[in-house]
Amino acid sequence: MPRIPRPSGRLLAATVGTLLVAYGAATSAAVNVFHSQLPSLALSIDKDDPVALVRNAQIDLSSGAIPAGGDNAILGVVRQSVSDLPLNAPAFRLYGLASATNADLPGVREQMAVSERMERRDAAAQLWLIEDAVERNDIAAALRHYDTALRITESTRAVLYPVLTDALESELIRERFAPYMAARPPWLESFLRFAVSNTKSPVAIAELARISDGFPEGPAYSSLDRELLTQLVASEDYRAAIDHFRRIEGADANVANGLQLTTASTDEAYSPVTWQPFSIDGIEPFVLTSPEGEGMVEIETELEAGYTGPVARKLLALPPGRYAMRATLRAEDFGSQDQASWRLFCAGSQGSDPLVNEVFDLDDEMAIDTAFAVPGDCPAQLVLVSADTTVRTGYLKLVLAEATLSAAN
């Protein structure tokens, strides 16, 4: 009966060696997988892994758990990690953060600088460097670290955008920020959109646009002027809204001086300096070509019967003086008690008596022919056309057909 041959000693040694190599490779791979996300697990496999040592200490610090031995223990972790992995930016950053608890600012700055030189793509280090630059009043350095942090990861934007938006209220910071408007870093478009929508001082954003010769060009930035104009008007910074409008490349500056209904004066990209028809529940506007001539338009608004409220508005920037105004309107399907009004206020003082206050019954055709005076303390004016209709079924139509403005004797 044949016997099963015994493996030779050489084969056994080779097999054991292969298994040991495979085990070592497997444990090494496991450590590499876990040392950043689950450092404690990685350390249970390899207690000397340099990445896991630092990461585990970082997690302890961030949770407020100071290891036994305090800074000396952390320094020991750093030394061990650096000895195994010399090019180790997280280790230097860890030492900097630990030093910060003892207010060793020179030491922290030195370690953070080393970390940044070795590994610029580290959001935590950049956030610390931003704070340090702000403390030293080094605006250029702070903005440089903002730029770096915002390029590293989008998650920093939720933290940094509000702070940077508020910071732009400072004239000095706006001046230092202007080069970024020209450079157009990848985060600029989303930041400007956030800043315009969330700033407590729209005038500050308008000033940033002024010193930067406007918002950057391109489709991504094309709606920012209108969004900023809307915010300026909402905050009743009417003079600033007019000034910003006049600086927009391609905008017709004369629009702010008249009421004429043209393609330029109804361009929604520049409302409410241009005519702005309201589009809300119960009202739907249309801007239609006028039979009066090329480039002339009419604002036609379809109203649900019973609607009471604004129909259209426009900002003006008339210098002090006397003016003559004429407007023509039409209506269709109106009721016997339906009315409209045309009012002109000093912008920001709608609670006071209007400069023009024309209230009239709706008819097939209506005309306003009046004069008014703009006082010296009224740098911007607001025209508001409104309707007041009775409740019934159906819809009616109100058309703003023509409007002119001229100096009066």
C-alpha cells in the first residue's frame, strides 16, 4: 500500500515563510485602510503605525480628552511618528495644536508653518492660520489662507463664507480682496452669490464691485448685478442701487433719469432701476412690443379680479427741480369700482406724502398729466403703479402704454 509522502523540511519552511509574508501583507493592508478613519483599530494591529498614532491623538484632542502625560505624551507621539515617517505634516500640526493649549504661540506658528510647507492641502491647519493671521491683523495672510482652505474642500465654505462676507464690510479688507475678483479662484462665484444674498450690508458688496471694475464676466456671474440691486433696494439703499446700476457695463445710464417704456428700460437684468412688473399670486405681467415705434414696449398685466396691490415699480435719480410727467394706461374687462393709482415717492420715505399721488377709475383709456417738484434731500425716487379691484370671477387687464418725463418751468 503506497504511503503518503511526507513534505520535506525545505517545503515546510517555504510554506511557513509564504504564510508569514501573506499575514504581514494582510495586516499591513488593514492598517493602511484603518489608520486614518479608525486609528484605534489600526493601533490594535500595529501599535507603532505613525499615521494612526497621530490621528488617534488628534481625535482625543478634538474631543477634549488629554492623554495621560499631557503635552509630553503628545510630544512623544509626535517624535515616534516623525521617526518612522519623517515627512509627516499631521504630526507637526498635532504638536502645534497641543502647544496652543499652553499659549506657546511662537511654537505653534513654527509648527503650523512646517505643516503648511509640507502639506498645504490641510483644512484644519489653514483654519488655524486664518485665526492667527487675523489676531496679528495680517489681512493679506488671512485672505491667502482663506483661498487655500476654500480650494481644499467645499466643506469649509459653510464656516468661512459667513465670516468672509461680514469681513467685507471693512474697506481695507475689500481692497485686499479685490485681486481675488480678478484672479477668479474656483470658489469665487459661489462665494459672491452667498455674499450678495446674505450680507447685512449690500453697500459693502457694491463697493467691492466698484473697486474691482464690476463683477467678473461670464455666464456664472451674469445674474449677480440684478441680485445685488434687489438686495440694495430691499435694504432701502436706493442711492447705492442707482450708483451701482450706472457702473454696470452695458446698462443704459439714462434709464435712471426717465420713465419712457423701452427695451432698455424694461430689461429685467437691471430691475428695479428699470421697470419691474410684479409677478405674484393673482397677477401675471407681460412686456409686449408697442405700436408707438421701434424699441418701444408696453407693460400688460393680467389681474385676478379682487387683486389689490402693486403692479409695477421703477427707481429714478432725478436732481432737484420741477418736472412734468405724462402717462397713458388702458384697461379691459374692469368693474365699475375698479381703480388704479400712480404714485411717486422720495425713495425710502413712502410713509410721507408722495410727490405724485394720482388715483383714478379704470377705463378703456386713462391719462395722467401732472407736474411735481423734487426737493434737495431726495436723491432717489420710486414710482409705484398699483391696482385696487373688486372681488368677482374672472380676470381684467391693465396696460401701461406710455410714460414720459421732462423738465418743467
